[in-house]
Amino acid sequence: MRPSRIFRSRWWALLWAAGVIWTALTVATGTPGHAHHPAADAADPDANQNDDGQLHDASGAPVTDDQIRAIANLIG
């Protein structure tokens, strides 16, 4: 399809623009379907460790042993 035909109809132009945006997002973020999932990081303790080896919460604050014990008591 020639570019001049795309812009004869606003619907084709919108479809073309959506394709360009989708392609740009796919290229910028990597392959589709492999998005970052914070819940998966929470299930993997190693994902929440910084270089200092200490666990950190979602905000980046260090987690103490007392906090871990309190959560374990709530769960179990």
C-alpha cells in the first residue's frame, strides 16, 4: 500500500498510526508478553535484594527481621 493512499481516509490513517505506535512500543520495551510483574518479584525473594544482600520492600526501604516475623504471624 502506498503512503498516499493511507491518508485518504482518516480510519486508515488512525490504523496506520496505531501500528506505528505498537511497533515503537514493541521495539522500546522488548518482546511483547514479557512485561515486568511486581507480584512475581514479591514471590521471588532474590528479586527484592539489593547489592547489600538485604531484603527491600516495593518502595526500596530495607525490611527488618521483625517485619518478616510479623508478616509470618499474620499468614500463618
